[in-house]
Amino acid sequence: MASEIKKIAVLTSGGDSPGMNAAIRSVVRTCAYMELECVAIYRGYQGMIEGDFKEMDARSVNNIINKGGTVLKSARCEEFRTKEGRQKAYEQLRKHNIDAFVVIGGNGSFTGALLFNKEFGFPVIGIPGTIDNDILGTSYTIGFDTAINTVVEAIDKIRDTASSHNRLFFVEVMGRDVGHIALNAGVGAGAEEILIPEQNLGLERLLDSLKRSKKSGKSSSIVIVAEGDKTGKNVFELKEYVEEHLPIYDVRVSVLGHIQRGGSPTCFDRVLASRMGVKAVEALRQGKSNYMVGIRDTKLVLVPIEEAISAHTAIDEELIRVSDIMTT
Amino acid sequence: MASEIKKIAVLTSGGDSPGMNAAIRSVVRTCAYMELECVAIYRGYQGMIEGDFKEMDARSVNNIINKGGTVLKSARCEEFRTKEGRQKAYEQLRKHNIDAFVVIGGNGSFTGALLFNKEFGFPVIGIPGTIDNDILGTSYTIGFDTAINTVVEAIDKIRDTASSHNRLFFVEVMGRDVGHIALNAGVGAGAEEILIPEQNLGLERLLDSLKRSKKSGKSSSIVIVAEGDKTGKNVFELKEYVEEHLPIYDVRVSVLGHIQRGGSPTCFDRVLASRMGVKAVEALRQGKSNYMVGIRDTKLVLVPIEEAISAHTAIDEELIRVSDIMTT
Amino acid sequence: MASEIKKIAVLTSGGDSPGMNAAIRSVVRTCAYMELECVAIYRGYQGMIEGDFKEMDARSVNNIINKGGTVLKSARCEEFRTKEGRQKAYEQLRKHNIDAFVVIGGNGSFTGALLFNKEFGFPVIGIPGTIDNDILGTSYTIGFDTAINTVVEAIDKIRDTASSHNRLFFVEVMGRDVGHIALNAGVGAGAEEILIPEQNLGLERLLDSLKRSKKSGKSSSIVIVAEGDKTGKNVFELKEYVEEHLPIYDVRVSVLGHIQRGGSPTCFDRVLASRMGVKAVEALRQGKSNYMVGIRDTKLVLVPIEEAISAHTAIDEELIRVSDIMTT
Amino acid sequence: MASEIKKIAVLTSGGDSPGMNAAIRSVVRTCAYMELECVAIYRGYQGMIEGDFKEMDARSVNNIINKGGTVLKSARCEEFRTKEGRQKAYEQLRKHNIDAFVVIGGNGSFTGALLFNKEFGFPVIGIPGTIDNDILGTSYTIGFDTAINTVVEAIDKIRDTASSHNRLFFVEVMGRDVGHIALNAGVGAGAEEILIPEQNLGLERLLDSLKRSKKSGKSSSIVIVAEGDKTGKNVFELKEYVEEHLPIYDVRVSVLGHIQRGGSPTCFDRVLASRMGVKAVEALRQGKSNYMVGIRDTKLVLVPIEEAISAHTAIDEELIRVSDIMTT
């Protein structure tokens, strides 16, 4: 299968996350170090189809390790979901003598890469870049650590004003179908209640918990609501519900939104991305394909992409318990 | 009028703002320095009516200079708008031998203080604490500098993800009826367009500006919308409007919300608050009343409260022009 | 061995680290949740000897999760190293009916706890709180993540001015005998060279590396120097050495110092501390003693204290390699 | 004198300061807006002598408003102090048809510009960019606000660990011959004592103050020392002195160093820089020369460079008094 790899392409795909630039830099510099050619693909699979390529050397990635977003841009690409789209992409890669690519992204991006490999036998390696931390086979995805810190800093600010007015805040955070951001940032921010998609305890329990919190003399309450939450109510509806059923509270709502995707990456995300970029290029050089680079404890691992995309990472039951105990 | 002042009360009232704690600390420590007694009133005028008081000494305000919000809590108080409410408040103050009070807050709080003084001849001094920077007679209010930095940091993050996807963002910021936060943070964040209540240029101009921005090759656009904006559309409606009339953009919305009220105050706000607290106590000692402490350039001034509440600070025309030029 | 545990004490000992307050809060709240009594011991073992104790309930630890340092204070204590000192401490604990204690600290603190247990059979559990991340048996210690972010943010700032003047900076970071902070923050900050105690490559290599870096067209260079570095030269001497042997550089020095110990803890450190506090109390309730709570991947573990203090955690060879590749 | 200005150059000179990039961006964009040509000069006067120029348009300065340092680089230049050096610089400017220049820097840079103008009648305007805030005629220089926030954030961190160990810290801050950074950041950080060049109260007073502070029950003390301080002792010598004369303290030292020059500029500095850039170009268009753009209260002013460099801005006596009162 593996003819020698001489030229590697790198792209970012799907939603952006902080640390993607550190991963790009790492792939580019590892290629330089191993004397491989390296090509950047702009705008994800769309740019692959259109041949939006650029040769990279070690200096092309100066001063990007601390930048949020992705200098290669990202995009979702409908065309790549079609056989024709992927055929065009393949021709572009061949035309530019590219032997393999590294895709930095999430589940959707990996699914595309796997399909592409199945059709053309083209070597691909994935690097998990998403704030959601929902990819099986890796304890951390690039961007998650930055996102939870952004959320915690925002809630620290909201708590200032909440405490000053004895208010209750519903704060909506990102995470799509999973509650990792909500649960971790909620514990980190000392939230009184955390509503996540994996666990629907019902609105009764929420009211009980808020009543208890009020009685215990707390000067404010913060309830974190994951965007994929299963209560059937969004934060605005939750506000109305509580105002109706528990009129002792002055309730406010905050939707944190896209600040969670940006910002200079944390040291953790920069180091993780740097390590994963090296591992990805090494894997390709060793003739490997269809793997995602993951981290287990402090060691990097290669996880079959098929496994990585087969399910979401489950929520940590022990952390749910910690969350319950902390709100005593 | 001015019998000797021996005991001063301090309270925070209305919406909280970062730096209020630094102002409280300053009033308390200045009293200690001048060997005056000092009493904290909790929960604004409500706490004044209810006698929610606490004796303070220099050590009572340790380690609060860097905290957001207000340790004295704040509240809006309907009862203080009534003659009966103010009578109760007056009785509480007399009962505790309080000779004067310093109120940290905005227009509403000052109006109450003025009324109170008219009725009972009670000495009052105001310190402008609001993120909106809308109080006449002072170039800066306490909390404004922190708020615009919070907004700028949030938009720096949003721009990361906006640039990565070539997106247009409408970002709603606070400021009630005035555009100071929007205009300053908009210039500071390099926004492409800034919609403020003081200036309604119409939606046509917005579309033109966005078209130009796109054509000029910018990778993203950020439009700041003050909450009091006069286009007649909120950020969600603006998104729909642009998507309909200018379908070249992928549009997103972010409502920054209450993070703008919190956070550790900037050095500017801490220093301003520290200075104003000293000035307020000094003014009372000198037998002054019905003044707000203001800052003009680098000098503190006393402004008649009546003047301070007579109108909002006008927006700076030169800064609007700078904003226009910067979006070239 | 384990008579029933009804009353648990918690103390912080040795150097402070960000997240210690989150761990204290967690121990206290877990006790409240499990209906155990909880006592705080101030100033580490010194306070234990002097009986500087305070009863705690769930509300005693409100609003400390986001604070750096330790609200219980910390201290090094010579007296606890003597048999007499420990005897006094034991008597204080007995007098207050304390059945077990949780000590949050590093190697020295654990050694003391172990000795104490050996002498009196008193149940103890350790929680690793140190910025150095040097404790065997846990992948992360509380405070390390915050410290490396503080370093990275400082170096991001230094790089601004280094780049503007084409300068070389030697930046000294903490870490005592180990290079974990230096290596992780160095990779995260994109340092050109990282000097750690575990690996002395000699000064020749440093000069070669700096020459190469200059030749490659980089606009600035940052060299991270761990305080325990083995070159035999501190940062000031390194500056002189390079100025003498490589006069092409304008060299500056920065000793980051104690900012590395403080600051609001990151989400990672807050969550880690919250989890470890629960685990520590649970371990005591289950009759366990002489264990340190550790984390392996995403799971908490109990590590015999004897093992934890037997050696420093080794530096990650793979990360050294990543560091080399990134400076290509 | 003023033939029509068609082409303007911009350079940064001397020490860099946060916000310089916002000023560069503003000069470039204002030229674009007014349909003037704009040229960037790299590495200050050295680059002027060497003809290190680059044509700029509005897009050349995308995404730099939030970056610390200066993208044009800066340098001190001995050659420009000679007649021959300035002659070469003049020839380069003429060769490139440059009609005027805007120099962003401090006293030294302005002195050079003035001399240059006297010799060649070449139109020059200065923009004050320095963290020291020491330039006469402007209430604020670009970078000062960012620097004092950096110092305050660092001291907030140091206080965490100082409080945890009941320690005394001497913290050295920048500011060259003036105490503006020390005084403002000291008040903002709640320092117990602030030593500035403008006021030498002697070491006796320091000891007295520290004794009082200890007695009052404070858990830590921070003493800010301006680098130009006149006690005759640096922070390390102060530590020794206090340890000898006041052995009740555990003393530590921190030299904040170059982190004070870097970092993303605050909103205040970005807005100030944006406004000053517009004003500078407008002044040149109006045929003005030898002025520095200053700010007085919220209004921009033009100050004769000769006046600006004639002396340092005096320290604010009222702020010294506030500082004394706050340490009660």
C-alpha cells in the first residue's frame, strides 16, 4: 500500500477551534524537519476540490501558535459529500503530486476522509480539532481546554453581577449533542446546576435544587445549560418557567455564543496540537492511514478513524457525582 | 447648613459596575484616615429603608479592590420613590447617627439622592458608577473602561472564528440609551460598522458598507449594535434582513450580555474609583452637598447633581469620524 | 484499623499553588454532603501544632473556587520535623476529636504526613498541590496547568517586544529540580530553545541553535531556562556568555518569578481539585490511609504516599523530541 | 512652506509600546481614506537611512490593531544622531517622493524629528508611543494604559501567594526616570507603599510604614519600586535592608521586566492610537509640522514638539495623597 510519502497536505475542516493553528504549524514544521514537502489546503474540502493550495516551509507558520481560529480557513462542503466532488478533489491532489493528507477537524471531517480513502486508497490521518471533546478514542480534542476556560472566565464575570443583585442566571454553553463543555465548565465555575443532554433529570428537580440553594443562603445561582440539553426548553423558556413556578428569583439569561470558539489557545491545547501534528506526519511516513491521533493519559495513540467516529465520548459519571456534591 | 460630619454612610445603587468595590474601599479608608466613622448600607436604598447597616473600618475592605460587582449588593428600590419610603430611610439614618451619605451609582440613584436632600436637608455626594458612561459632567464613569475592554476581548475572540469562516457577525453590546460602549469598543475592536442610538444612518447604508467591505477583500465583518440602537431591528432581525438583501454573507449573531457588567476592574477604573472616594469624603467634610464627583482630564471636579442628571453625555463626533475612516 | 471517621481536618502545606482553594472547598463540601464534620487547619503543620483550627460548613467555602493562593494559608514548619512537634500536633488533633486529615501539598508535606501516620496510626490522605508537576503517580498536580498558562501568557507578551527589536530573551521559569513547567510552557510558547535540569546539552549546542535560528530569518528568539537547569549558568550569566560568543544578538533577561504561583486557577485545575477533594474524603471514609489521590488519564486513582514521594516524575522524552522538531 | 502633501511615511522609533500597531494602522487607513500615498519605514530611523520602505494600502494593516509590539519594528539609531546619517535619511525620503513623515515614539524620537525638520524643512508630526507616560502636553501616551494593567494583573497574582504565606514583596516596575507606572499601578493594585523617583521619603519611613502595616493585621504587603527610584537601593538591596532592620517579615523580590512592554493593547490604547493617527495625517494635510498629537481630557490637541520634549510630565500630587490614604 504505502509507496513512499514525499509530499503531505494539511487542511482544517468543519467548525474551527483554538489550537488548530498550532496543529497546522506542527504538521508543517515536522515535514520540514523530515525533509518532506508540505502543502496547505485552504477552506477545507472545498479548497481541495478547487485546488486552493499553497506550498509551506518552516517559516510560513511563524507567529501562529498563539492565534485562535485557523489561518487555513475552514468551511463545510456539500460537494465533497458527492462522488463527483471527491473525484475532483482527488484529481487536484494528484495534479500537485500530493501523497497524503492530514485533516484537522471533527466527526464530519473524519467521515469524509475515510470515505475518500476507501474510494481512492489515498493515505489520510486525522487530528481531532473541536471544542466539543466528543470524539471517541481521545481523552482530549484540540480546543476543548481553551473553550472551557473561556466559559469559566465568562461565568466568573457573570457571577460578579449575579451576586451583587441576588440573581439567578441561566447560561447557555456550546457542545452540540454532548455535555462535556457544560459539565466541566460548570464544575469549574461552581455552577449550582448543570443541564446536559446525557442526563435529563426533569424540571421538578431543577426547581427543588433552586429552592434549596436559595434557602441555604447563597447570594446568587448560576445554571449552566448545554445547547443540546434535553429538558425541551431553551434558556429563555427556562427563565419563564422558573419565574412562573419560583417567583422568589430575579432571573436573567446569557447565551455565551461564539466567543467559545475563539481566543488564544491555552498552553494545554498548544502542546497537545504540537504533539499531534508530529505524530500525524510520523504515522504517514510509517505507511499508516485511516487513523486519528488521540491522547490517552499523557501518551499519544493511533485510533482507527472508524472507531473514532462510531460514537460520542460518554460523559464521566464520576464528574456528574462531583458536580452534585459540590452544589451541597 | 453643615453641622460637623462625624459619621458617613456609603451605598451602591442601581446596576452594578466593575470598580464599585474600589470606590467603597476608598470611602471607608478615607473615613478611617480622617477619623470619621463609616457605615456600609447594603442593597442600596432598600437597605437604607430597612436599616441594613454595618460599621466599617479600614480592614473591612481588605482584598476587594480587584473584585467585580459590589460587596454591598445593589438593588432597584420602588419604595424609595415614595415619600413614605424616603421618610423611613431618613429615620434609619438618624437612628444610627449618620450625618451624610455617599451613593455610588447612576442617574436614577442620583435623582433619588437629590430628592432626599431636598426633603430632609441631608448631605449627599454622588460617585458615578455605571458601565454606560452616560453621566454629564464627568469624562469617565467607574466601570466603563472595564466594560469596553471586556467587549473588545470578546470581539477579538469572535473575530478568530469569523475570519476562519468568512462570516459576518452582528454583536449586541450594552449601553442603554447611549452608544459610548458601542462606539469605543467598536473602534477598539476594529468593527466594520457600529450602530448607535445617536446616529441612525439607515439600513441602506449598512448594506452598502457591507458590500464594500466584502469587495475590499476583508475576510470577515463585525457589526457592533448598541442595545439602544434606532434602526428598529434587533440583532436577530438584522441578521434576517442582511441574509435576505445581501445573500453573499454567512451571518451569525452574538448578544454579549451580562459578562459586560462583571470582571475584575481595570487599573484605570480602580484608580478612578480610589480617587473619587477620597474626593467624596473630603467634599462632605467641607460641608458640600448635592454634588457628584467627576473627572475632567486628569483632575477631579465637583459637579452639581442637578447638572449631572440633566442629560446624557453626547457622543463624540470626532470619534464617529475616526470610526468611519478606520473602516476604509 | 479504621474506626469510623466522623471528623476530618484539611490543611495546605508547603508552597501554595492555584487550585488549592478549589481542593479545600471540595473537601469541605464533600464532608457536608456526607454529613461528616470538617475542620480547617490554618498555616499548615505549624497551625496543627498550635491548634489554629476552625469549624467549616458548606457555606464557609463560598466564592473561593476561583481564587489563587490558599485561604488556609500555608507555611513550612521546622517543628513538625521533630518528634516533639508531631506529638504536639497529635494532641491538638485528639483534643478536637479529629479522626483523620487531608493534606494538600507536595513531597515535603506528604513525607511529614507519612511519618505522622507511622508514629500515631493517624489516617491521612494527600492531595498533590504544586505547580511543579513533579509527583510520581499522578499525571497532573493541582496548579501546574495554571502555572504553564501564566508562563505562556508572559512569554507571548515578551515575544511582542522581542520581535519588535529582533532580540534574544532568556526567560527563567520555576520548577525546582524538574523541567516540566519549562518544557510544556516552552513548547506552548514556541520557544527556540528550552534548558531543563533533566537534559544538559551543553552551551555549544545552545550557540549552534541560536546561530541557526538567526540564519533562518527569525525575528526574535526566546530561550526558556528552568530554574534547576544544569548548564551551571543562570540567566544573567547566560546573557553574558552569549553576548561574548555570539555578538550578533541584542540579549535581554526576564525572571518570571512569583507571578507563576498565583492567579485564578484554570478550569482544568479547578475541576481536578474538585474531583480530588471528593476522592480524598471517600478514601478516608472507606478506611484508607497513606494514599495520595492521583489522576491517570481521566480517572482518579489512589497511590501509596510512599510511592508518590519516592522519585520525581520523569520528563516526557516524546515531548523533548516535539520541542526539537518545532524549532526547525 | 507647505507644498501639497501627497505621500506620507510612518515609522516607529525607540522602545516599543502596546498600541503602536493601532497607530500605524490608523495612519495608513487615514491616508487611504484621504487618497494619499502611504509608505511604511521599517526599523525606525535606521530603516529611514537604509531605505527600508514599503508601500502600504488599507489592507496592509488588517488584523494588527490587537497586536502588541510594532509590525514595523523599532530600533535605536546612533547614525541618525549625526549630520551625515540624517542627510542619508533625507535623500532616501526624497528619492521615494515622500513629503512628510509621522513618527510614533518617545522623547528621543521626537528630538530626532525636530532636528531633522530644522535641517531640511521636512514636515514631521509626532505621536506619543511609550509606556512611561512621561511626555509633556498629553495626558496619556499610547501604551501606558496597557502597561499599568499588565502590572496590576501581575501584582494581583503575586498577592495570592504573598497572602498565603504572610510575605512582603518588593516589586520593581518600569518607568525610567518617572513614577507614573509605579504610582498608578500601585494605587490600582492596592500596594502598601510606592517608591517613585519624584519623591524620596527615605528608608526610615518605609520601615515605619511596614511596621504599621504588620501591626494592623494585614496578611501581606506589596511595595512597588519604580526602576528610577531614588532610595539608592534596588529591590534586592531593599530586601536585605528590611530583613536586617525588620526581621518580622519573610521578604521576596519580583522584577516584572519586559512583560510590561508587550501584550494586546487595551481598548483605551487602541482608541487613543486610532484617534491620534487620524489627527496626525490631518495636521500634515493642513500644512502643519513640528507638532506632537496629544490628548487633553477627551479632546485631541496639537502640541509643539519643542514643548513636548522640554520636560517630563510631573507626577500628580493628588494621586500621591490618594495612595497615602488608601494604605491606612
